[in-house]
Amino acid sequence: MTDFSITKDAEGIATITWDCPGKSMNVMSGEALLQLDACIDDALADASVKGVVITSGKKDFAGGMDLNVLADMRAQAGDNPAQGLFDGIMQMHALLRKIELAGMDFKTKKGGKPIAAALPGTAAGIGLELPLATHRIFVADNPKAKLGLPEILVGIFPGAGGTTRLVRKLGAMAASGFLLEGKMVDPKKAKSAGIIDEVVADPVAAARAWVLTATDADLVKPWDAKGYKMPGGAPYHPAGFMTFVGASAMVNGKTKGAFPAPKALLSAVYEGALVPFDTALKIEARWFTHVLMNPSSAAMIRSLFLNKEALEKGAVRPQGIADQSVKKLGVLGAGMMGAGIALVSAMAGIEVVLIDATQEAAEKGRAYSEAYLDKGIKRGRVTADKKAAVLGQITATTDYAALAGCDLIIEAVFEDMGVKAEVTKKALAVIPADCIYASNTSTLPITDLAKASDKPDQFIGIHFFSPVERMLLVEIIKGKETGARAVAKALDYVRQIRKTPIVVNDARFFYCNRCIIPYMNEAMRIVTEGTPAAMVDHAAQQLGFPVGPIQLTDETSIDLGAKIARATKAAMGNAYPASPADDLIFWMEEQGRLGRKSKAGFFDYDETGKRLGYWQGVTDKFPAAQQLPALQDVKDRLMFAQVLEAVRALEEGVLEDIREGDVGAILAWGFAPWSGGPFAYLDMLGAEYAAERCDQLQAAYGDRFACPPLLREMAENGESFYQRFNPNAAQAA
Ligand code: NAD
């Protein structure tokens, strides 16, 4: 069995079918490219073939490139990986260009064979770049299909001609959403955007009919025809000039220079627009090689694609435990978190019993789903039927008896040991003996909470982030006695609601909050030293964080920070390290500046909650330092506060798998995605330099930057985290 096969019929049509054996979705491999090449050569050389239809043997066309191909190209090139990548990419261009020119005489543009793409469903990445090289694209009228070029989301860009072809087809402005944001659209939208040609009931039949009637002129791409002008104007055209200036500013404004791929993409587009098509492809290949050679792209692919997918597919699920999919879920507490948990679960088709202390509170929790669905209807994303079905899954009640028959409980009542113990007991009285019980606590040890249960092996932490429906990560926490079935249940549930899980051991603040808190505290500390809050936020943004920590504190609220500090102090007693960060947070709280919710915080706000600028009061209280600190120091303090905590979490066994540490950091708190996560970041710095930098920061700013013994040892042995802890994933990138 091969990925691509060719059949020829009596009408003279060769059908090339893409059907990866043993996979539910086609992905392009190096071997498959060679097979496609051979099929095309066969069809073009065979005089009995009049035209070609390229289609899929699956319900979709293709999900994209197997990203291991890129790693292989690099590895095979030995000591000149850039050359290996460039040559491999140029080979891909040669194949797609062969399809595009289809044997025609380039001068007369005659004698080519029509080649059409017939797509039954989703076509992403190379799955769309291949059709873009054909002469006409027919797509099934399948609203579930998604078409687009999502490469930018994993730190690369469409490098198999997709960038050059889409820009020449749509113009730079119209192509920008697809290229720079990785926008995926359904077939009708793809047609109106001009990416594909026709949406039909039977794309293969339509493609065949077209192939039989296509003329020489139908095969000539606009950019191969005389007098071609780029839609919207090339850079030397007044309108094009405006587009490119704007795009450059927009990309730099959005990425703050932290992400290499968008910048390289823009260069490829700009430079490519100034030259003939084949030279543009070469330029695209050079910039693509440039991006692939940047360690950021390998790290992003590894974390955001390979490792994320591995975790979603159960990489850390205990072996040998039968499917634990949830059928009936009990949610205790219908507040902000409980309401969100009910919503995402009901959306996944799970029956939900939503309990609160009063009927009114329970109903309010259910109304959250209703409001969410109504918004979806307004935006055309949800149908009335779907709304009815989802709401029909949620029973809002105060009656614990309704929990009978639940196979999973998630408790999300007040963050109070006593209240949590009380509801645990009430639920245990009615739920089946084998029901798994989870708490959504953010700070209380799971092992302690499990004491309220007579089955601590069935007790676990399932920690969501707010807002539940938007945040992609769920942190699963194993208490000391949590059993394997509880872990499997939590993982199967997270899979049902289509989020990404990480599994960690029980310790204060688990993994994510454990790293976020020192980061926020470091930011506060820097401000108390007389550094402008703006500088701190900008430093974080230049590191690739979507918002700076000062602004984030305003968003999550200052009293929450104060509450966490007080609770931690109470729990740690004398071991609690005094910090100037607390002075600032408590002072802000005293001033009643609680953040955006009180329309006053580190920022001033207007009545509608719009930020007006940083509040002068902070500078009055903590006067500006005589000399600003070096920006690199501010950046490194913010970064090291997080990554050293991640290393300590690994040292202490809170984290068992660095992949979880990396994926979790990016999804939970937006940790510099370009870096691939804290461990990938440290690998990029190199353990030796990282340890040296720890020493410098420790000398200048204090012992919280002391180099963790593990990192020191790795520095001495010349090791990296991925080599030492995950050699397979290290290779994949
Ligand atoms: P919330 O105050 O919005 O909701 C708590 C709900 O529990 C309220 O509706 C309350 O009426 C209900 N409740 C209290 N006592 C009850 C009882 N005895 N029986 C039934 N219902 C009762 O709080 P929240 O922000 O949704 O947080 C809930 C839990 O989730 C806490 O443990 C919190 O630490 C955790 N958490 C919160 C966040 C967050 O960002 N807010 C994130 C992760 C985890």
C-alpha cells in the first residue's frame, strides 16, 4: 500500500488518490512526496491521459505535512543542515511547479494537461498548497471542512509555495489573515475569499467534467500570463506600498519582534512580490530555511504540535485501564468556575448536574451557558438546536440526590477546606461507590482534601483555568493516594472536552500557579525599585508574553494577589519569605485600586473600563530610580523567575515529564510561545550559560535566583533537558 496511487480510465482521466494507509487523516511524508512525483510523471508521460484529478481516499483531503519530515531533512543533511533543508524545499517546489505547468510549453502556454483538485473535506497546510498548484480546486459542500494554512501557529510559515501562490492569487492584504494568523475557513468562505474555485456536492464528478472540457487558456495561472499584476498592488504600486508599510508595522506591533516566523514570512512576501514567480519561490525557500534553522521553530513545533498532540492522545495515561469516558458529571458549586465547567462538559455531550447552595445560584450557573450559546447564535456559530441540546444536558439544582448515577464529580465551591469537606461528604453519600471525585481547587493540597473521602484513591485534582471555555489547558493533580483509574478518568474527561491535559504531583500551587506567582512577584518587585511599570510590561511583551505582568495583575485583580499572599503566609508561617512585592500589592489594595474590575489599578480606566494609561500614584509612592535598569536584566529577571521555578518543580518531582512543563506553561499562562516553554528555553540558552546567568542574577538581586542543583549538574555535564529527560522528543525537533 502506498500513500498515493494512480488509476486511469477509458475517458482518459488519471485519478491520483491520496490515502495514507492506517491513518484517519492524510499527512505528507517524504516518501509520499516521491510517490506523488512518480504519479504525476506517469500521468504527464502517458499519451492516453488527457487530464488528472487529484483527490483523497478519506473523508478529508489532508491535515498537512508530517512535521518529522523537516527534522529528517535537517538530520540527513549532516553538517550542512541549511543546505539540506533548502534542497528539500526546492524539490517540493519543483514537484508543485511541475503540476502547475503540467507539461505545457512555457513559451506558447500550450500542450499542458489539466489537473484539478477534488477535496472531500479539510485541507490544511501542504494539503492546501498542493491544490493551490493545480488548475482548479473543487471542494465538497461540507460545512465541517476547514481550509487554510495554519503553519504560522507552530512557528513556521507555508513554505511549499503556499505563501507565494496565495499572495499572487489574492493580493497581500487579502492573504494576510490566512498567512499571518493561520485562519481556517469553511468551503463557502474559502470560495468567497478566492482561495478555491467551486463548492459542489460531488467534487470528483465536477473535477472530472472540468478536466474533460478545459482549454489551454484554463491552465495558465495569472502569474504565468503576460501582464500579470498582483491584486492590491505590488510594493512599488502606491496601494501596495501602503499595504506593505502597514503590514510591517502590524506584524512588529503584534509580535514585538519575539517571533521569527511572521517577520520572515513578510520578507518572503515583500521580496517575492518584486521578482518573477520562480525566483519568488526560491526566495520563499530561503526564508523558510531561515525560519527552520532558528531553534525557535523546532521548539515551537515540538511543544505546540508534537508534544501537545502526544499529551492529548494520552502519552501519560496509565496503561491497561479501560476507557473511562464520562457519561454523567456532577459539578458542585455553580460560580464562575463551576458554570464554565458545566458549559464545556455539556457542549461535549456529557450530562451535567450543577449544584449550588441555593436554587437561584444553581440557575445562575446554568444561565451562563445560555448566555454563551446565545452569543454563539448571534455570531452564527451555534444553531438553536445545538443550544437546546446543550442546555438540555444541564440540570441546575440544590438536591444532592440528583448526583446518583454520576461517574465523575468536580467540586468548585469556595476555596475553603471546611466548605469543601462538607460538600464532599454530602456527595459521597449519594454517588456510586466507583465514582471518581475531583476538586478544582487552586491552592489547597489534594492529599489534604482527600481526607474527607473514604476512598482517597478515587480522589484527584482537576484544575481548570479561567475562563474555562477559553483556556486550553487542564492541570490534573495526583494526591499521595490517588490511584491510576482516577488519573485515567481525569485524562479521558479532558479529552472529551477537547482540552490539553498535564498530570502533576501534589505540592503548593501545583505546577502552573507555582511558576506564575514568582513571575508576578518579580514584576512587582522591579516596580518597587523605581522602574516604570511600562518598562516591565514592555519587557515581558518583548519576551513574547501576550500581556505584561502588571497589566495582567489588573485583569485578574489585585485583591486576588493579596488574598493568595495572605493565604500562603498563613500556610507557610515563618518560612514565608518577606517580599517588597507584597508591600506593593497590599498598598494597592488599601488604596482601593483593585484592578480593572474597580476601574482603578496599576492603570487608570474610563467609565467603560478602557485603559487610559499607567497610574501616576505608583511612581509617587515608589519614586523613579536615578538610572533605569538594563532592559536585559529586567527581561532575565522576569524569565528566570519562571523557568527556575519550573526546574525546581521537576527536581522535586511535581513535574514528571518536561513535555508537560513546556506545553503547560504556554497554554496556561502564555509563556513565551516562541521558546517552546521553560525547558526548551533553557535548552536554547544552554545549561552552562543559564547557570552562569543564575550566578549573576543571584549576586545582583538575591538568592531566589540561585542556580538549582539540577541545572548546575547539567551545566557541568554539558547536558540539555530534552536530551536528558526526553531523548525521543529531543530528536523530533
Ligand atoms: P465562586 O465564588 O465564583 O463560586 C463558588 C460557588 O460555590 C458559589 O456559587 C457558591 O454559592 C458555591 N458554594 C459555596 N458553598 C457551597 C456549598 N456548601 N454547597 C454548594 N455550593 C456552594 O468561585 P470560583 O472562582 O468559581 O472558584 C471555585 C473553585 O475553583 C475554588 O476552589 C477556586 O480556588 C477554584 N479555581 C478558581 C479559579 C479562578 O480563576 N476563579 C481558577 C481555578 C480554580
